[in-house]
Amino acid sequence: MSKSNFELKVGLAEMLKGGVIMDVMNPEQARIAEDAGAVAVMALERIPALIRKEGGISRMSDPEMIRDIQKEVSIPVMAKIRIGHFAEAQILEALEVDFIDESEVLTPADEHNHVWKHDFKVPFVCGCRDLGEALRRIGEGAAMIRTKGEAGSGNIVEAVRHMRKVTSQIKELTILSREELMAQAKILGAPFTLVQQVAKLGKLPVPNFAAGGIATPADASLMMQLGAETVFVGSGIFMSEDPSSRANAIVEAVTFYNDAGKLANISHGLKKAMDGLDIAKIPKEERLQERGW
Amino acid sequence: MNIGILSLQGDVEKHGSVLRSLGIDFFFVRYADELIELDGLIIPGGESTTLTHLMKKNKLFQSIQLFAKNKPILGTCAGMIMMSKKSNHRLVTPLGIMDIEVDRNAYGRQVFSFVDDLPVRINGHTEKIKATFIRAPKITQWGKDVEILAEYNKEPCAIKQGMHIALSFHPELNGINIFHKEAFINHKAERKSKPSYAA
């Protein structure tokens, strides 16, 4: 019996497709998320908008808080580690979290290396801004890729940029000849075998989700129409005025992403969305998406 | 033949690949009125709490129950939970299509997910397949009309009742098509081979 194979990890990512993964900071929020139809929750002590506001070092969440959330809900529970912090990953695996997000939202622990994710039974999700970054993470063992966007900004523009970039780079690979693929692998800084695989498939070999800045049902629909297979909503729900209604609406928006009439109804009466930030006004060194190598 | 894959949430595409391998036409369905055109339905894996939530909100509950009266349904993992008559979670309202009770996530969290060999008795012969169990449910009670197609550790994990099939695991992830074939092709052949008195 094999328990650590890659297909099993990608298998769980497949099951999450078409669902919404919500950031939660306590069991009460986790329950609101589950009741609203979330397909999984991401347990973290401070959602990105608060990390941005409060500053300081952001680390893996307190195991007690993760355990409390695991007790509260029956859907998969995910948690974040700092980039390269494999000891935090080992602890999360011991806690039996269902997915680990090696995330730029937390303060990086290693400025050159990410975690070697093949060593773990728990599947990993990692952020990317372009195809090269996505394929480096898959090469290290990530079973799911998400756009980085700009977490905690409430601004969708970066997630759109990253999704469009990945998609257009994939399209480009599909029309290149074999010898051109090697040159392109060099430019992308991506493992050659994965470049060959993507050129053949015309898509990433693992599910491709959207994250970073999703705040409304329309944002969710936009990302799905751009090719995302589901969405993570970080600060967008619990920084809004009425989290439960908004959570419900975004869940339905992901399923019915191409039904504008339904989206119009879903988007009704949701009260105020989270406040958004203009990306141009966030200094480059404070942009979370710059983290990761 | 048109088979629908219920596409509210879950691993819908992999079921599409399996149907394609059998030369069966399929559609991704999300609305109750789309069921009318179909000869069979697949309820895929995903989260049963989410599936319940979306089925209720979109008036699919009764439509699927009515559909099940004369068309075959194949459910995998969360799909099996939805087809059961009783589940162990406050947010899951099963459809009651099969005479089984299930426990969600009964094998444990993702670190306990596994792939293993599984002998299956189907359509008169035994076949050994690779079965992928992901946070899988267990069948805890079953009625006398339920035919057991496979057992894992002496517990049923693949069952048939009338024309419906429910599985704890995910044949679609391993490209295995014997259950899809049994539910939609063999079943149809059985019906056709019955004498037609009208003629």
C-alpha cells in the first residue's frame, strides 16, 4: 500500500475543484465557512489584511488553534507555513492538516530554497506569478498551484495578471518545436521535463486555483472564466460587513461562474465588501507577491 | 446515450475522461431542467456538505430523486454519501436513493488516504483494480437489496442496488471504467434484452 504517492495528493486537489477555500482565524469563523458551503478552510492566526496592517513576523499558526478548528468542522483543514520552513511543515503533518500552503503571506524562512515537498504525505499548494515559478514548485512536489495575486489587498488586479501570464505562457509552449522547448525552459527557469509535459497537455499537470484579492462574487466569476479551477478567499470574507452572506454568495458564484443572470441575483444585498488597496500605493518591499524564488 | 456529470463541485472532469474512453457522450449539468435529456447521472467526489448546500439552493434535490426512479446514477465518494439514506453530519442531507448508511471521512484525514489493490466482482466475473481512497466514507449499514461488488478489509466499499452504483473510492482517478460501463452500458443492455410485449 502506498500512502505518499503524488497522485493521491493531486487527487485531493481534484476533489476541491469548483469549491471555495476560505481563510478563517477561529472555530466560529470555520463554522460559518462550512455552513456557507466552503469546500475547505485555511486556518491562520491573522488573515492577510491584518498581517499587512499590523506588520511583524508572521509564522505558522498555533497548533492549538488548528486543532480547535479541526474539531469544529468536517471539511479539509489547510494551514500555512513560511517559505522554506520544513520544520513547520513537519509539525503541520503531525497535526494531520489536509493541505499545507507554503505561503508568501507569512514571512519567508529561507531566501533561496522552498521546501522539498515530495518528502511529505500531506499535499502542498504554492503560489506563483508565472509559469516558471509554477513549474519550479511542481518540481519540488506541489500538488496544487494558485496565483499569488496580492493577498490582503482586496484588489483582483494582481491575481488577474498572474493567471493571464500563466495561461499565455502555457499557450506559447504548445506551439513551440522540441528544440525551442529547451530554450524556453531556460528562459522560464523551469524543469525541462515539466516544460515538455505542459507543452503536450496544454495545461498544468496539477490543478490551478486562484488566490489573492478576491472580494466579490464577480471577482470569483472573473477568475473562473480566466481558467482558475477554484478560488481561495482570504480576507475577502471575514473583513467584509456580512461574512456569512458573502461566503454563501461566493460559493454559488464559483459553481455558476458563467451564468450572469444568476450572478446578478447572488450579488444582491451583500452589504459592504472589504476595503481595497491600490497596488501602486503598496511599496514594492511590502508586496507579498515578491516573496518566493 | 447522454450521461450527465453533476457539476456543482468536485472532480467532474476525470469522470468525463472515463466516459470518453467508453465512447459515451456526456454533459456537465448544474440545473434541474438539464436532467430531462439524460440517460444517466454521475455524482462525483467533492465535499458532501458543499454538494448538499448547492443542491438545496438550486432545487436539484427532488429532481434527482425523481430521476433515480428510472435512470441509473453512479456516485463516487461524496457522491455515494449523497446517494445514501443516512449520513453522520448535520450539514449533509442525503438523497435516500440507496439503502445504505455512511460515515464521512471514516478512514481519517488526508494523511491516511491511500491507493490499494481491490478485487471487484462485477458483471459475472472478478477483476483486480487499483482503488484510490481519499478521505473516504465507509458504508456502515446496508439493506438486503444491496449487492456488494467489493470489500476492503471486509467492509463493503462498492455496491449496487437495482441500476444504481455507489463507491467509497475514485475509479475515475485511475482511469478505471468498469463501474461506468456497468452502470450505463451493461444496464442498458439488460433492459433491452428483456422481452418487449408491446411489439
